[in-house]
Amino acid sequence: MLEHITIEGVRNLTHVQMSLPAGATALYGANGSGKTSFLEAIHLLGVGRSFRTHQSKPVIQRDMQHCRVVGRVRRGDLSVVMGLEKHLDGGVKARVAGENVASLSELALHLPLVLLDTEGLGIVTGPPEGRRRLLDGTLFHVEHGFLSLWKRYALAVRQRNSGLRRGILDSDKAWRQKIAETGTLLTQQRAEIATKLADELARLAPALSDDLVGLEVVFRAGWDRKESLFEALERTADSDTAQGFTQVGPHRADLRLMQNGVLAAEVLSRGQLKLALVALKLVQGRLIESASAVPPLYLVDDLPAELDQTHCASVCEELGRGRQVILTAVDRGSLEAAWGGSPLNLFHVEQGQVQPA
């Protein structure tokens, strides 16, 4: 769990120091006060990037050259200090237990996060990239060795594509073989975790709302699996050469959200889609909890503004089962009503200052 956090220069949060309990922490205050920036700072610490922008400049407070987030994470009887600095030029420095990290992915091993942010509705309605990230983000915590396999596959695709674009590959059969070998293993792992996601979603979604009965996820591998990946690459080899890129494989995979056999985006209202997204993120959290030695921290941004009181309470009931959760909302009363009378550590946020309520 995240025991303590120090935030310097993240948007309007000039200097915040705060201890966090094991249960639920709620931050309330007016729009623009810094509530979501607080969640953003934790996301920086655990992932190495913001969930609101891909650029560094908007995250860093005006007239500052960098922002810094430092957290103390407890795992059993051990405490580990981890920190991250993000600079205006896009540079990032991160340390865990006093040592520089070789890859920002190491941060997630110490501080797994599940973000419930209904502004990210594009995961449901948008292109497949966001859904692949959700799938792979789950696999990262569930399947040992996944990241290494994913990197090998991605490197092989990049190198083949580079050769195809430059027209320098007399024969790319060796690259196709490498892509097929790593891609087949990667797809096996994705298919297995997609099945687990589907099973958990079938149990959880109806408990959140009758509107989500029949909600399911359907995995698409990125090619027609009636043939092997190598066969698919062989079949499209000439077309790939003409197009200058690899047209089939796990980089084209998708995790489609369906209801009773129809794309959820086509049959659910916007409010129902938001609840479906929350359900999918809660299922992701369940799988990480069952497989990771470090339980995830749930970041929940302004849920009462996105869901009606009944559905908001259903989500909070699921979240409140022994998890560490940080919630935000404009109104204190809406948070207390949604949480249903269970212990809730309240903080007021005003002009970048966080104070106990």
C-alpha cells in the first residue's frame, strides 16, 4: 500500500505531503482545486506518465523546470521509497530504494494502479490501442515474463517494418519467423487473460446493474486464427512489401466489449458505457489482486459526477472490500453517500492545498 506521498510542482500542487491509510481516502473540492492532479501525481509515480496528457509541460507547474513525486510503499513488513522527476524537456528520472530504475515499468511492480476514470471512455468506444493497453497492463502483473516477450515481438515488427519501408529486405522470411514465434506466444497469453477477464466480468457486471446483463469481452488475435500466424504472414508477404508495414499479428489485436453479441458502444447509453468501463476496470483489479504480491491502489476520479447514486453506491460497495482507494468529487456529501457510512478519510482540496476535513 502507499503509506505516504510528497508532491512538488505537479500542476497547481506546489508542495503536498500526506499520509494515506489502508482503506478509503476521499478528496473533495471545487473544479480546478487540484483533486485530479493529486491522482495524476500518484499515476506519475506508479506508471511514469500522466493519464491526462502525453506531454510534460502541462503537468509541470508554471515557472518550474520539473515536478517531483516521492512515495513510501509498504509490502508486508518492508517499506520502500520510490520517486520520480519529470522535466520540461521530456526527460524522466526514477529511483526505487535509492537505485535508478532501468525501465519505468519497474515502478508498476512496486505500486500497481487501477484507474477508474470515466473520461477515458475511448477504451470502450475508440480504437483498439486502449483496449490492448488494458489487456497488456493486466498481463504485466499476472504473467511473469510477459513484458520481455512483448518487447521482443515489438522489436521484430519494428525492424521488419523498417526494412519494408526502405525496400532493403531481399528476403524477410527470418523476420516473419521471429514475429510468428513471439507473436504466437504473446497471443496465447492474451487469450488466456481475456478468458479470465470475461469470466470475472460475467459475474461482476450484473451485480453492478441489470443494464449490464450479457456484457462480455471478446478477444480478437489480430489475424484469422483458422491459420497460424506464420501462415498469415506468408499470405500477406507481398502486400506487406507493397504497403511497407506488417498488416497482421498481435499488434492488430482487439478486446471488444459486447452485450448479447452486439458491440456495447452500439446498444448502451453513454451512462451505461461509463458503468461498463468501470466494471471492466474493477475486473482488471480483481485479476491483479489474485496474481500480484502487491495489491493495486485504486484511483477513482469524480465517480458521483459520472454515475447516478445507485450505481455509484454499487461500485463503492465493490471497492470497499479491504482495498486501498483514493476517490475525488466536488461535493463531500456525494462521496459520503456513495460510500454508505463505512469509514472514509476526508480531505478538502483548495487552490492546490490538501487539508484534513
